[in-house]
Amino acid sequence: MKKIMFYINAIHDGGAERVMVNLAMFFSKTGYDTFLVTSFRDKWEYPLEKNVKRISLEDQEIKQSKLMRNVSRIFKLRKLCKKEKPDILISFMEEPNFRAILATRGLPVKTLVSVRNDPNKEYAGKMGVFVGKVLLPMADGCVFQTKEAQEWFPEKLQKKSKIIYNAVKEDFYHVERNPNHGEIVTCGRLTEQKNHAILISAFAEVVKKYPYVTLKIYGEGTLRDTLQEQINELGIQDKAFLMGVTNSVEKALETAELFVLSSDYEGMPNALMEAMAVGVPCISTDCPCGGPRELFGERLKRRLVPCGDARKMAIKMNEVLKNSESGTLEKECAESFRPLYVNDLWEKYLLEIIDRK
């Protein structure tokens, strides 16, 4: 039995975290000895299948300097790899990626890293460039989500990499939509990257034309108070709601008439993919590194709006609401990221790396 170990900082929130949880559950159900390792535990986490062995490097998140935190976690991860002897260690995100590479140096453990965000942001600065251009090519393989992201890295890494979209849970494809008239939904951490502020500004303009609309923002983050203040200042507190984290995104999308992604940058946005799989009409910023543009293709590219442009976003939202669009095109485009297809790509690539001499 092949032994697979996944590693990420936490599984308490976020699209990349949810993708890793789903992958771990797939490999566990398929008969692999599967571990999911996080740097620390949190009060709320995505649920896991009981067959996935859950390990945390720290019982609680330890507050240290960035250098000491990374050294400590590299040491603990290496110790764990020596003990469990996985065939392959799979990591997501910048810090877990370089920790995984350094922790397995000299060990008979293959490393597969995955870039989950815009590399211009995730690997910014001198240290980021060093990690991206020097350390990551030391991995045995890499999964990218878009061609644009892949092209940022050295040819050495590109040659042994694959582009694989995220899989969306099959549950989303079977949601029976029951949209509430005028309900607009988005999902994502309340951080600058997601730029919920421009969505709120755009929504305030939409309310003027369609007074019945509502906005539900699912997610938590450091900007909660700032966003609530913006909502209050615009006088739309009875229309726009910060809903907090949900572990039932399907239910949130079931009643949505429109989904809007307002991010300044993304890898491959899971929240957008899930909305498409449900068949919710979608609008998105045309953000780097090209994820929404790839997902929408030619048939839906008219639904893209420039990053940071609240006026154009409001115009597009008004247009979709006016036309009462069905979401049929979104659902058709979503066929390319069904779990059966995407998980098969992951498994074949994983075994190719494990068996590589």
C-alpha cells in the first residue's frame, strides 16, 4: 500500500485547504494509507474521513519569529517523515512548500508541491523569488492551476509539472437550486486579496436600481470590522450581511440568484468553481493568474470585469439580474472539474512521481 502524506498550515478555512481535505479523503477511500498533517490545529476545521490519519506539528499555533517558526516546523516535519516513511509528501502554499522540500532532503521521500495562488503575490520579494526560482525546482513535481502561473517558474520546474484544475465535490453538481429573488452571494476570506470592499460598493449601486436585492458574504477574516463599517456608512446594513464561515457552502449557493467573485488575484478560485457547478450565474474579476478567464472560456468571458472597478461590476450585476440568466452555461463549463476526472489526473501524476527513478 502506497503511503501518502499531505501537508498544509491549517484546514480551518480557505479554498486550497478544502481542496487538500477532499484529495486526502479521495486517496483514503481509494485504498492508500493517507495522512493529513497541519502546522497547527484550530477550533473549527473542515471535517475529515476517519480513515485519514490526522497529525498536527503543534497542538496550538506557536507565536514565534518567522525564521524560528519555519526552522521549528521543518525540523518537526522531517522527524515525522522519518517516523512514518511516506512514499510522497504533498504540500500546498508557499511556506509549507519550501518546508516540505527542506524537510525531506536526503530522505527517500518524493515531494510534490502545489502553487495555489498568483506567484507574483505568493512568491513576492527577494525571499519569495528565491523560494520560487531556486527551492521549488528541487521538488520532484509540481501541480499548477493555470498556464499563467506555470510560466512564472523556471523551465526546470515546468518540465516536471502538471496543470490540474481543482475538483469540485460531486455534491455541488446535484444541488437543486431554489434561488431567492435578488440574492447575491460570495464566499471567501475577509482579506484584502478578496476585495469584498468593491463588491459592497458595487452592490450599493445595484440597490438603487433593484431595491429588493440582498448580499450575503460568507467567510471570516481580519477585515470584518472594516467591511461592516463600510456597509453601515453606505446605509445598506439591512441588505448586506457578513455571514461568517460556513461548512455547508452548497446550502449557501442553493438560494443564490447570482454569485460574484471580486478578488484582486487568485490561483484557481474554488468558490467560483463551486458556484458554477451548482449552476448559479457568475460574475468575476479578470484577476491574475488567469483562473476565472480559463474557467469561463469564450462562452462566458463577457462576465469578466476589471479588477478593482466597482462601477463596471455594478453594471454587469444589473445586466445579469435584468436578464434573469439561468446559469446553464456555468454548469456546462463546470463539467471539466468533476471529481472523477480531476482525481484521476492527480492519482496518475502521483504514481508517476513515486515510480520515477
